[in-house]
Amino acid sequence: MAKHLDEYLSRLEPDIELPKQFNIKRSRIMYIEEKESGLEGQARIGRVYFSKSGRTLYYKGKSFQSLKGAGYKSNYFEVTSGEHFWISGPRKDENNRLYGGNLNVHIDDDIKEEYLKLIST
């Protein structure tokens, strides 16, 4: 199991083509934080796609499903590895981390402009 989100995501194909069933209308910019290494894991903000039913989230070629309240400081798990993550909408005040702050949160280049507009409105 990968211990850090950047290490974990670096193993993925950078230009994964989304299947046709992924629709921009069923996507959202979200905050994603890895929780395997502690309360404040590596974090990023990127575009997450929702399955048609909304039960599965997709980000950078990985699938996430809800822990349905059973997680400790996490709300989703990655289906293949079982690693726990906190995934939520980004906050306008940029205090995305569970205990506040936005230190070392990477913003994906492809959504940076859209994200800045989102938090400034």
C-alpha cells in the first residue's frame, strides 16, 4: 500500500482517458486527502467524477466508495487498495484540512483556474 498520495498517484497513467460514461455534468472539484499516514496526509484538489448512481467516485483512474460513517477521520476508501481518504467539497475559506489550514495542498493544473473562480465567488 502506498503511504503518500503523491507517490500513489504518480504510479498512474498521467493521461488516462475517461470512459464514455463519465460525464462532465457528473463531476465536481473536490478536496482529496490520504489518511493512511495519519490525521493530516497528503492532499490535493482535483476533478472527481461520480458514477451514474452516485455511489462511486472516480479520480485519476481510481475508484472510491463511501465508508458510510465507519471510517476514523475518513469517509471513503479506495476500492483496489482499501486505503482510506477524506473527500469533500473544497471550502471557500481554503481551510480544507480536518483541523483547518491548506498547507501543502496541491491543486491539479487542469482545474486551477476553475477552482480559483469557485472559491472567490
